[in-house]
Amino acid sequence: MKRRGMWMGLLVFSLVCLLAIPCLAQRGVTKDTIKLGLILVKTGPVAALGLPNGNGMVDYLQYLNDQGGVAGRKIEVIWEDDSFEAPKSVAALKKLISRDNVLTVITTGGSQQTMANLENINQYKLPNIPNALMKEFYDPFQPYIFAMGATYEAQYETIVDYIFNDLKEKNPRIGVVYEKKEYGIKSMEAVRKRAKAYGVDLVSELVLPTGAVDASSQVLGFMNDKVDYVVTCLLLPPTITFVKTAEKYNYWPKHIFGFNWATDDMLVKACGGAAKNYIGVNFVGAWGDDSPGIKLAREIAQKYNRTDISLTSLYINGVGVSWLFGEAFKRAGKDLTPDSLKAALETLREYSTGGVFPPVTYTSKSHAPGEMVKFFKADVANKRLVAITDWRKPKEMK
Amino acid sequence: MTSGFLYFMQLFASGIAVGCLYALIALGFVLIIKATDILNFAHGEIIMISAMICYFLMAKYQFSFLTAVLITIVIAALMGVLTERLVLRPMLGEPIFAVVMITIGLSIFLRSLAGITFGHDNYVFPSPFPKEPIHLAGITLSMTQIWVMVSTALLVIIFFIFFKYSRMGLAMRGTADDQETALLMGISTKRVFAMVWGIAFVTAAIAGISLANVMVVNIGLTFTAISAFPAIILGGLESIPGAIIGGLVIGVIENLVGGYLDQAIGGGVKDVTPFVVLFLILMIKPYGLFGKEEIERV
Amino acid sequence: MVIRSKTFRESYYEDIKLFQTVWIRVWIFLFLILLATLPLWGNPYVIYLINLSCIAVVAALGLNLLIGYTGQISLAHAAFIAIGAYTTAILSSKVGLPFWACLFASGGVAAAIGFGLGIPCLRLKGLYLAMATMSFGVVLENVLITWDKLTGGVRGINVAKISLFGYPLDSDSKIYYFLLVITVLVILGIKNLVRTRVGRAFIAIRDRDIAAEVMGVNITAYKVMAFTISSFVAGIAGGMYGYTMGYIHPEHFTLLLSIQYLAMIIVGGLGTILGSIFGAVFIILVPELIKGIARFSELLIPALKGKYNEEWNIAAFGLLIMIFLIFEAGGLHGIWGRIKTSFKNWPYTY
């Protein structure tokens, strides 16, 4: 008995020692490799968003490797799954830092996950581009977070501007359908505020949760209130449900608007003719665009056998994020550390990703995104979205 | 008819349609609870998997809607029987908590398995029903909604006949009533349980296919099962008519609240209402509207 | 002359002793030393996971008191943890109270609301009770989102850094000691509670409530008390969670979290202290362990590289829960008991 206990003790002790061996090498960078971490959801219901996004990032970095790497270094990515839970995301970050010894974690997940990781990001100096659009990421200034796309507020301000300026409406009847999540509430408040600035009150504000079985009461409510312009602040699946339900009741508002998480070719494929009135904004180009950046994204997808990407806009988004990091690695050159990487990202001025993102500018004072979006309209015949405007910002309101 | 009344009727009608969906989901839960006292947490997964199977049969393998539905139902029934045989029979006689936990484990397992097999994309079900809605006395209803109502009604009638007149149905009712007596009467409770799980999974399959027609098919479909909880409780856990009525009531209340209160108060009262109603009903009737009140002896 | 075997007990007091044998004392002491030295050899990842486990242990203990000991099924545990976490967040960042005040207030507020929920739930039993508590959870989540003046709504809320008499606990290993001490205190507290009159009353209610009432146990008082104490513990777990994460959001506390805690106590073993600890550690650590094994086998077998799907980890986790329960319905505590008996009776194991 006693013997056995001793052996067990020794075994535990030796295991513990094995686990505890600290890595002494410089973090994540050797002569010919760069080790990167990536935290994005791969499992569960939200994986539909995480997978195409992460695949885009990984594929572009692989493409860089196949081009000969960056400054003689090959890039290795370790993609950790967080199941879209904040505690797991933090655990994954700690693992990437202490176990895998990565240079940086290029994305630490969605908004909550990044917020929960904020302290670690600063402590370990991890330049990263979150897969989320919160104002809190750049205001107040966060030294290691580089915000990527127009915030929800900016997107919806541009949409309201579009109704009043491009469509020249004087007194439109606007209805908002939103979800009681971070993006939904922020967006709804932005629409309400912006419309107020034009002197118009919203006719109707309704909630539609993602798992809702049915959107009848929302559609009927809008019909009853004679809403002309429906602004959706919903993810893609409920947007599809809403658009299809509207078709079912033969309800055709002048336009249905949506934001970046819903503006994807998938919407047109799913809704067919029902999407003919849909106009969406997005801060990445559409899959069918002719711009060099999107062409490259399509080539990369083909090269790495991504035959059926369900949400192409997210794939493009991922390619864009890796693109910025690839450029920063190039600019940082041989001496690659978290701080030199940060400095390199801060040298980007009106940097063009060939239509993937709007021109990108980061300075050492501000990591704010360009707040620019493009408007896309459904091309029902070809089952895709086509751009109808160039990049544009919300108007300065006096 | 005034437009106000029409609006009310329209909300009511679509509420009934949604209620049928809830009722279909609730039916599967209640069947299992009635016979075995187990709340099957993996029910949502079966709904989702059936929807996925039906989608893939139609989209990938080009089956017609009816054949796809039939194959899905057969697969679901097989899954039910297999689940009972492999997972639940070893737990016979174990504490009820452990058995419920087994179904939670099963739900985790099945959800991941579905993610592996079917992928994480959003799929749009190629609905076989015509898109043109039907107008009945000024009320608009889509063909999908009408078919959901019809199939729910059919299912209820079939169940009624099955439980009332068939030998197996009688055996099931007997087992649900008193397991030991049923055993003494020569009923094979093992076979009855396998049958119950099979039938419950079939209703899940029908619910899944109906949901696929109105929603986007993805892994998130599993969580619709939770939205049927108020319906189950409202009707009482062990009552099949209760499940149907509970589903319809919740569907209608939800839609009316969505159509009137959501406009006035705002802030998504619609989603909370079923749960508040559920809570209030339980305060008045602790066993739901039609639940079996337990008489305990010490 | 009396020949005493190892498990021979002469009085009831011996039967409810905190530490049954000297050896248990020794083992626990050694284990505590191991835990106390953890920051010396563990890396931040391991420490962080242990931190999460500590929080889960406290929360699971609270739930086990309600479900395992008193037999009242609740699916509102995540809601009480949320109440605790938000109380801590608001008091620490907006009012600036010290940590002990925050933790007590978290427990207190959660206990008060638990008391309030316990009274209308008195008549309910079994699944009906589970569903009533579940609807409380759904409503609370909505309140957290809607009442954004107080809770920050969907923007979430920051929790102020914890400081111990002016000494900031700013790293994982410092917070670790803080969590460990609270966890040990809660374990001791509950362990003592269940061997008192109150604990016995809880168990009597679980086993047969009518019989308990006949024997003079005041069911109303004890049921409500179980709710209150369980919520108090959940509130403290919430406070610990808030301090560890530094940022909380309504979506952290969904129904799925309640189900996760339910899983912890059932997998661990209902109605046992050790079971709650086992279960909590199992649910937190095993997925990470599976992940690690998967990564490792990927390195060993290069053919797997790239083809591997993370979903397998979770599927394996679900399968593991099922296998354990089919093997032993008493959960991990039951398995532990089996192993112990077979060692004790060796070589006469059967």
C-alpha cells in the first residue's frame, strides 16, 4: 500500500514537472517561422460564422507561405475553438501564450470574448483585430486592438442617410426589427437617433430573436403600421426568416435594409425573389466584385479547395484581416516582436486591400476603423449581391 | 369587418399556425414523459437532425419531398428504438436524475455529431409548397402554415385512434398508468418503451421537417425545443391533449402580445410572455392545466 | 474486550465527524499543500483553469444543496450567479466597496431574491418546479438586458480590480489564492451545514416530504431556507466569477449554464460534497484535457493533421458523460466509492 502511494506520488510529481517546463525562447518568432494564435468559434451553432471567417484567415496566410513566406519566415497558425464562450476564450488565450508561445493572437473572438480578454491583450501585448465592431475597442484608445470595420452605429447612420439623401424621402415611415443582443440594441438606438436628427420618429420597433419559429407578428405589425422602410438589425438566419415571411404575406416595403452580418450572397440565394427589395451595407466587398482584392480572395478559395463557402462575406473578411497582418509582417521586417508588429500596423496610411476592405489607416494615436461601408443590392437572377455605391461614411450632421 | 378586427384575426390565425409547431414539438416530450417520466433533453437534437436529413435527401440526393419525409421518419423511428436500446435500457431502474443526465449527455453528443456530419452552414429548405398565400375571408395564410396545421391535426387523430383502439396503444397506456401491473398483465414493457421512443422521435422528425419549412436549417434549430417548454407545462406534463392545447394557447398569446403589446411597450415582451404565463399558471395550478395530480402516500 | 474494525462507530457523533479517519486529514492536508504551491509550478493556463474550477465548485455546491440534499430541482442557478456577479460589478465599480463587502452583498442580494422565488415555488415539485425556475432565469436575463442604466445592458459591465487591504490582486496566481480560500471556506461551511439539524431536515424533505412533515420538520421553512442558502452560495460564486473575468455580460448566464451546473452535480454525484467537487472539476477540466489529447495525437499521427474536427472533442465529452453514468449511476462519487472499497477490502475485492 505505502509503496504504491509513493510511486503514485512520484508519477504525479514528474507529470507536474513536465507541465511546468517554461519556454525560454523569444515569443513566437524564430529565424524561419512565425507562430500565430487565432481564437474563433468552431463548434456549436455560432460556428456557421466562425468557420468561414477563420478559414479565410488561415487560407490567406497559407497563400503567403506558398508565395515564399514573409521576410523568409513561414507562418504557422494555431486555431483554438472557444465555443463562443468568454471563459473558454480567455482559457484559450492563456494556453496560446503559455503553452504554444505564440507571437500574437490575431483575433480573440467576438465582442464579449475580446472584452473579457482585454486585460490579457494589454498585459501580453497582443496586437489583434477582433472579429467584432465595438466602439469600446478604440474609444478610449486601446494600444493593441486594431478595429476592423465600421461600427454598427456608423453602418446604420449611413443607411438612414441613404433613405433621406439618395432616396430623397421627406417623411418616410421607418420600422426597425432588431434582436435583443449587443448588435441589435446598439443598431436600433443608432437608427432611432439618426432618424430623429432628420426630424422623423420611428413608426415601429419590434424584436425578433434568432431562434424565433416565426416572424408573422412582426410582419403583420409593420403592415398594420404601413411601414415603407424596414431596417433589420438581425443576423442572417432571422433576416431570411423575416424576408420570407414578408413575402408570404405579400408585404413589399419599398426597401428592406440590413447590416454587415446579414449582407451576404447567402441571403439572395436563400430568399430568391423575396430579396428583390433588400439593400444591405457591408465593410467588405461582395464575392462577385471585380476588384483585384476580391479576385485574389476567390483565387485563394479555389486554390485551397473551399468549394462551397456558405458565408462568403465572412471569408473575405478573414482574408482581409490576414492581409493586414501579412503587410504588417512585411513592414516589421526581420526584427519581429509584438511591439514592432504594433508599430508596423500603425504605419498603414490609406492602405488599399484592393476592394476587400475600405482604405485602412492606423496611427499611433488612433486605431479607429474607417467607418466606411458600401451599399449592396440583391441581383436575384444571378443569386448574388452587387455594389450600388462606392465606399461612403455617415454624413457630418450639424 | 373593420381593419382592427381583421388585424386581430390575422394575428390569431398565424398564432394558431405557430402554436401547431409548438404542439408538435411538445407532443414528443409528453409521450416520453408520460411513459417513462424522463424529460428528454436530446429532443431538440432529434428535431434538428431530422430536418438536416430531410434537407440533404432533397437537396443532395434529389429525392422528392414525400419520399424524403418517409425516409426521414423511418430513420427517426430507428434512432428512437436504438436510443432506447443502447442508452436508456441500461439505465432501467436507476435514479431518474441519472437518466435525465444521460439525455443531456446524448444531446451534447448528437449535436456535435450533427456538426461533423452536416456541417455548420445555414441551409434553406427547398419548400415543396406553393409560395402564393391563400386568402380566407380576408385572412392571409401561407400554404406552409396550412400544411403544418393539417399535419398536426392528422397526427392527433392518428394518435387518438392508436391509443384508443390498437393493442399496442392500449399496452402503452397501461404501462404509463402502472408499470408493475402492466408487467403482471403480460405486457412487454421493454417493447413498449422502445415503441414510445420510436414514436416520440417520429413526432420530432415531423416537427423538424415542419420547422425546416419556415426557418433556416442549421444547428441552432435544436434550441427551438426550449421554446416549447411553456407549452408542455401549460398543458400538464403527462397529457397529450394538454400538449396540443398548451402549444396552441402559447402560440396565440405570443402572437397577440407581439402584435399589440410589443408595439406599445417595446423591448421584446413577446419572448418573455410565454414564460411569465407559465409561471403564473403554475402558481394557480401546480400540475399545469391537465396534468396528473399525484396523490402521495407515506 | 472489543475488537474494532476500521469503520466501527459507537456514537452518532462519530458518524458525522468532519474527517472520518486520520488518513483523510493527512491526504487533505497534502492536497492543500499541493494546491497552495500551484502558482510556483503551474503556468497561467493551468492556474486559470483551476480558478474556473474553484468558481464552479462553489456554484455546484450551492446547487447540490438545493437539488442533491433537498430534492428541489432548480434551473435558475445561472440566474442567481448572474445576480451575484452583477451585484459585485455594480458595487465594486460604481460604489467602490471593498471585496468582502461586495461578496457578502452579492450573496445577500441573491439570497433575498432566492427567498422571494422560494415562496411561490413551495407548491411545485419535480419538473414543474424546474420549469418555473427556468422561466425565472429567462425573465432575469431580459431584465439584465433591459435595465441598462444599472447593468450596462448589452454593453456589459466592468468589474473593478480586487484589492486586499490596499494590495492589488492583479494576476491569475494572486486571484487564485483568493478564490481558493473562499472555496475552502464554502466547502467547510456546507459540509458543516449538512451534518446539523438543518441538513438532516433537508435530506428528510428530499426522501419523502410528507413523512418529514409528519415527523415535525417544518417543510415550508426548510424549503425556503434551502432556496435562500443555495442562492446565497450562488451569489458568492457570481462575485468570484465577476472578479475573475473582470467583465460580465448578460449572455454569460444563460439557461445552458444552469444545465451545465446541473450536469456537474449529477455527474459528480447528487447529495455529496465530494461529488460536487468532482463534478465541477470534471466539467471544467475534461474538455480541455480532451483538447490536449487530441492535439497530442495529431502530433503523433500526422495523417490526422488538418482533417481533425473540433466537434469530436465535444462529442467525446458527451459520450464520456453517458458512459460514466451507465457504468455508475451514482456519478463520479459512486465510482470513487467503488475504487476506495476495492482498495480497502483488498485482496477480498469482488
